[in-house]
Amino acid sequence: MTQSHSRAAPTYDVCAVGNAIVDVLAPCDPAFLEVQGLTAGSMQLVDAERSAALYAAMNAGVEASGGSAGNTVAGIGSFGGRAAYIGKVADDQLGGVFIHDIRAVGVRFETPPLEDAATGVCMINVTPDGQRTMCTFLGAANQLRADDIDADLIGASAIVYLEGYLFDPAPARAAFEAAAAAAHAAGRKVAITLSDSFVVHRWRAELLAFIEASTDIVLANEAELAALFETEDFDAAAAHLGRIVETAAVTRGANGSVVFGSGGAERVEVAACPVDKVIDTTGAGDQYAAGFLLGLARGLSLEDAGKLGSLAAAEVIAHWGPRPMVSLEALAKNAGLRL
């Protein structure tokens, strides 16, 4: 898209807009998923009653602040980047946990909490192969509206990053439009993650229209890409995505990622970083986005931005939980990657 010139240097590298969720992670065997009627590897929305019943049936879990875009800005903070976040929690115990955790990693978060509501929670069952199956009760998270968008904060950020999971509720979609408009008015870039193939299946036409009209950068995995263009031909779908946006990154698990720039004219293959043992893939895409977006915000090459993404993804899949447990900034320095 044609961009106006930035009026000032950005204060923040990335401002993310997403579902503010607290994760409950627990190990399970495949039989548990069958008994619960869950599709392995999927994300589905559930109501408060189903969420509570699932929680009661699950193995002992670990609570951790999550939400896809929240995980990403936490990763950016771990890299030493400057990040901000817009999302909705409730004025309850889990909301307090979320606010504490995201501010503790240096992320600016000032969206007022909701009264008389419950903070969103995601029940994540992880099978021995590291695959996660998610059931999300959105609670306050999907109450985000256009008037929650801080145009000045967006304008002070090099990239605004929109979480595809928020595309489900119509008011949040209006918030996306407001965020994109504020970013482009300030000469900033708009990025979106497709988040989940089920989201893409539900809103394919609307997502494509938003991407083509309002987005500069798209992040997706293979399944989401296939759903977006209704084809299993990876190269054809990836090339198509590369043509309709300025920059795109498609993750392929152990096969690394493919990054496109200059409207598809530039294509870079980025290898995955080796991992001794995959423990939990929760947050892999979120952390890839952290490295990739920070790299773009700092003016790195597509290849180096992709390498930062691979580094962050490798760190997070080697342990439980969706956020880094060691300094990504230190890992990048050790790997010879500049920020």
C-alpha cells in the first residue's frame, strides 16, 4: 500500500491488538481428546459452562498469561524491544494476573478492565508429541471495541499487529479497522496473523478483503494459508499471498519458514533452529512473530528477521508455556543476530 511519511520516529516497535487470555496448560493423552470430543490441534470457542467442565476433567495444569498477540509482545520485550498492547481483561483475579505479567516484561498495557465480567481463559491440552488442542472462553477478551483503540499509541508504533482470533466478534473487527486507519494515517505498517485455520474458514472472504485493503504484513502457517486460498498447493498459495501484501511470512514447523517481500518479488527460505526435544508447541507462531516483526521494525533484512523468528520459536517449544523463559536478546546476541 502507499504510505505517507512518518511524522516522527516511533516510540514503540510494535503495538499489538489481541485477545487478552490466561492459559491453563496440562498434559493429556490422545484418548482424553477423543473422550472430550476435541479435534487434535484445533482451537474452538466454548462457553463458560463447557470451559469449567473441561477444567474439572483436565490433568493438573499450569496457569500462564497468554493470548496470541500478548505472547508476541512478551517475546518482543524479551528481545529488548519496545512493545505496547491493547486488549480487554476483567477486573478479577485472572485479569490482575494478566496485567501483572505483561507489564513485568516491559510491555505498556493501559486498556481499562471491564467490570462485572470474567477474564478470558484458554484450556490447552498438550499431547506427548507437543501438539496443543485449545478450548477458549473469551469472556472479557471479545468485548474489545473501536473506542478501546488508542490512536496516539498506534501512531507511536512502527507496526500495529492484529490478532486474527479477534476477527470473530464484529465489534472487534471494527476495532481492527480503527487500528489500521490510525496506523496508516501516521505512516505506520499494519500486520495481521491469521491465527487459526478455523478462523480463516469462518471468515475467509472478509479476511481477504481486510488483508487486501488494510494490511501490509501477513503472518500465517501452512494450514491457514491453504484455508485462505482454498488450495493445498503451497507454492501457489504462498506466491498469491506474496503478491497481495508488501511482506509475508509463512511458517512450516520443522521445515522453517518462507518469507516474501516487495509484493512477492523477493522470496527467502529460513531454516528452523534445531531443538533437542519439542515439549510444547504452544506459542511457537507467536514467538516467531515476535522476532520477525521486531526485525522488520528495526529495518533488518527479511532473512535476518526470519532468523530472529526461528530463534524465538525454537526457544518456546523446548519448554512448557507460550512465552520465553530465557532472554531472547541474549540468545540473539549469542547467535550473531543484531537487533
